[in-house]
Amino acid sequence: MGLLEAVLRSPTWRQRLWAWWYPFFTRRIRDQKIDFLNYSFATSSHAPLALQPEDELNRPNLQLYAHVTAGAPWTGARVLEVSSGHGGGASYLTRTYQPLSYVGLDLNPAAVQYCEARHVVTGLTFKRGNALALPFPDRTFDLVINVEASHCYPDFPKFLQEVARVLKPQGAFYYADLRPADEVEGWLQDLTSEPALRLERMQLINPEVLAGMRLNTPRYTAMVERAFPSYLQKITLDFAGVEGSRIYNELAAGNLSYRSFRLQRL
């Protein structure tokens, strides 16, 4: 096991690494208007996602959000996205489905500042906060969304408890993330052990995520080459998940498992 892998398997060191990395990354690419920090999704088995021209550049990333939230009851919904990153998903979902309200929460202050300047949409607000101590009263939201962020959290069961706490009864949790293959059993055990949540849908989506990564590779490679010094480019390309990167290869080999879920609040 390499040093990076050892760090990522330690909850304490993982939290420290991401608490430094994400604000640093946001500051480096602020001028390039990168609205997504998640990987992406592409498939030929569904009809193409209908997008406005201004959203076309981010099609692979938006397809992941569309997949994860498929079937969500948006009308009149109060929505929370935990770890909303650079806000591209929050902006698209709010503009497209017009829920009653949508809050994008993130621990990264640079990301919240970026979103407040970049995504001015009726009904959409951004707030700084911790996924393990959500700053909202019990039973506030109809929908909670979390895309590719929970692997950064030092206490995943605590996060699930917080999701259950802020969801209204019969509310829904739309979720996607990745884990090393040897951690999947424990991951699923955590998801099925939270007594206030019932797992209703799960799908392994490695092939679709890999296809999306390939689509984003030219753009992300150019972004990294513009924004980062040469000595940081390899690790940043791994983070970006370009074709041929360590993350890409691990997903392709099945050493990482990327899955999407829907859970119901009881």
C-alpha cells in the first residue's frame, strides 16, 4: 500500500488532507469556472439528457446528477445537498425542477464563496457547514442529496444519522459514492444499519462513470496543465479522474466500486 492509499484509509488523516486540498483546488481553478468536483456518467441505454446550451459543457457531470436523483419528487420540495462542491449540480437541479427551496452545504469556504458569486438562481442558497453536524432543525427537508463526497467523512454512520435527522418522514436520500472493493461490505452494512433509513435502490455504475471520465479527459487535462505547476499535475490528474489516472484504472479493474442509492426516511 502506498503512502497516499494509507492516508486515505485513515479517517483522521483523510479529513485533514481534504480540508486542505479542496480550498487549495478551488483557489487554483477559480478563474476557469469549473462547476463540478465529482466524476461523471455516460450511457447509451437512456435517451440523451435534454440540456440548455449553457449546460452542454458539463453534460457528463450533469448526467451523474440526473442518474442519482432519477424519480425524485421535486414539486414543493425543500432540498438539501450536502457537500455541494462548486454548485453546478445544485444550480442545474434548481433551474430544471424548481423545488420550493434548495440549500447547497459545503465545508469548503472558498467553494461557498465561489457558488454565491457564480450561481445566482431563485430558490437556491449556499451555506458553510459540516456534514457530521448539519446546521438545521430536525425534519427540515423532503430530499437530501450527496454525490461523491462521503468517502471524505471521518464518521460515515454519524453522517447517516444526520441525514435521517434532518429528513422529514417519508423523505428521500439520493446518494452516490465510491469505496475500495474490500470496504464495500462494511459500507453496505452501515447503509442498512441506520434504523431510520430504508435502502430501496442500489446500482453499481463503474462502466457509466468510466465512460463519463473519458468524455471529460481532454477538458480536465487542459485545466490541470493551465492551473497547476508540473510537480502537482500528476496527483491532480488522479484527483480529476482522467483516463489513465490511478482512480480511473482502479475503477476499471474493479478495485474501486462506484454505486448509486436511494434511501427512504421511515
